[in-house]
Amino acid sequence: MENNILELRNVTKDYDGKVVLKGIDLNIKEGEFITLLGPSGCGKTTTLRIVAGFEKPNSGQIMFEGKDLLPIPINKRQFNTIFQSYALFPHLNVFDNIAFGLRTKKTKKDILQREVLKQLRQVGLEGFEDRNINDLSGGQKQRVAIARALVMKPKVLLLDEPLAALDVQLRQHMREELKRLQREIGITFLMVSHDQEEALSISDRVVVMNEGSIQQIGTPEDIYNEPENLWVAKFIGQSNIIEDGMFIEDNKVQIDGKTFVCDDTNFGENEKSIDIVIRPEDIEIKKTNTGFFNGTVMHTTFKGVHWELLVETTKKRIWKIHTTQAFKVDDKVSIKWNDEAIHVMWKEVE
């Protein structure tokens, strides 16, 4: 994954004067699995549609393998798109759905047969060739859509919320299947999703978008552990945001009058224009007087794999904590965390 296969340079888009994309810059390397992640209306689907050729940008460049992509018509681009609805042909069986693109290209019959059967094996649908599309489950339809796209040997596969229509368990299984296929085939995947868990679990890099702008680009670990601004910290997972802390000096912050060691540097001295993030799962519950702050459990919610607690400590600060231990409302506790749990970032400029 050394060369950029796709480059978006200052891409903008508006509809009837409403700005949808505010200058998107993004480099995608060959063989990467990239996910555009964000809430509804953030511009992620518009970005995908512009890359696919279904929409034209108002300005900016899109380069594919170093050449201008915008003048190239959809059917000439070396891309295939999998839609949320799958867009399968109900009057065709599984084999003919997968073979459709090859037939339009007048592929020889023996090559067509070989390639379709190869893709059926690849997606685990061997023996389903004659099955009616309407007789398939949601997951099986998804596999047909993937096979139909991959049989055309695209250099980039575009996926528009491909798992949104599946139930939770099947969606988790199909995530693993998508990642397996992408690794085995080795082509570039560009996916749109609003599902954080989905994006973080299968992507090489995640592009977090909001209101037509890219907020952060990074590995799933970077996005989660090192959010670049308050919006990302609040959008990805859950966070305790300390907005009135202080960066005392390199590797030292102050929270509610106490000094703590952290991994962060280069924020100056006695700097208050910072926010401090501590994730709920990084806070430990201790016995009273054995942690950093004593507190009282105000609320408990059982989440299945953990309990979510709200603990009130010094200066009426409410901490959200995830723990496998069970506590009751009004229990007296103490809270503690490791140095690496603290993440410092600059306050956003209005």
C-alpha cells in the first residue's frame, strides 16, 4: 500500500446553493480499506457518488492512478458500486445476476462460466447458481451483490452502507466476510457507513466527516484513542470531556485542582485552551480513599457486557464509567486511571 490509487483534491459540491462538501482532500492508497464515517447529511455519500461518477463536483480534482477521473464516464471507470439496496435483478437467478456485467461486455461463454463459478466459491454460494433471487436471505443477497461487483475485476470497490439492511448478528458476520474478501483479493475498498463499530472493526483508515468537512483521518486506533477535536471525541464512542482542565507543562495536566501525569506534550505551560478526554472504560472503580477522587454512584445501567455508571466527584463533576463490576446507587467509591488514559487536545476555535 505505497501508491495513491485515488486522490481527491479540494472537492466541493452544493445543491441549489446549499453547500454539501466544503473542499475534501483525501489520498487513498492501493489495496486500502477506507471508510467514510459520519452522521446523516455529513457528505459521505455525496463523496462516494462523485467518485463513482453519479454526481459531478462544483470544483476540485479527482485523480485515479495519476490521471484526471472526472471526464471518464461511469461505464469506463474501473470501479464497481454495491448499494444498500443491492440492486439485484429479481427476474434473474443467482448465476445470471453475477454474470450480467460480463454478458454486457460480450465475454466468451467459457470464461464467463469460469469467472462466475469462481466468485460463487469466493463468497460461499457454491451450488446456489440456479436459485431465485427472491428465495435468498438478506445475507445471501449481499453475497450475490459482492460477487456481481467483483467478477468485473474492478480496481476500486465502492460500498454504500452495504450492511445497513441486515440484522445485528448477520451484520457482524458480514463485516468479517468483507474484510476477508478485501484481504484475499487485494483491491481497494471505499465504504460509506454511519456505524462506528463497523468502521472501526474492518477499516485500515477511517475518514470522519461532519457538515461537509473531514474532521480527522487515521487508523481506527488513532481515531478512537487520539481524537483531534471535541466533535470527534464526542462522536466516536463515549468520552468524559474535561473542559476546565489545564495543561501545566509537558506530560502534566491539572483536573479539579490535582496534577496528573499524561503522555501529551507541546501544549505550552499553564494552558487553559485545551480539553481533556478520558474514555469511560479507562476509569477504574476503587475503594474509597484509594483512587484520585472519591465519589458517589448516582446512576447505573446494565449494558450486557458491562455496567455504565455515573459517579459524582469533586466540584460536582459527573464521570461516566464502564465496568464489569456491579454497584448500587449511593455506593461510595473512588476513581483512578493510568497515565495513558489521558488525551489532551486544543479547544475548537469558534
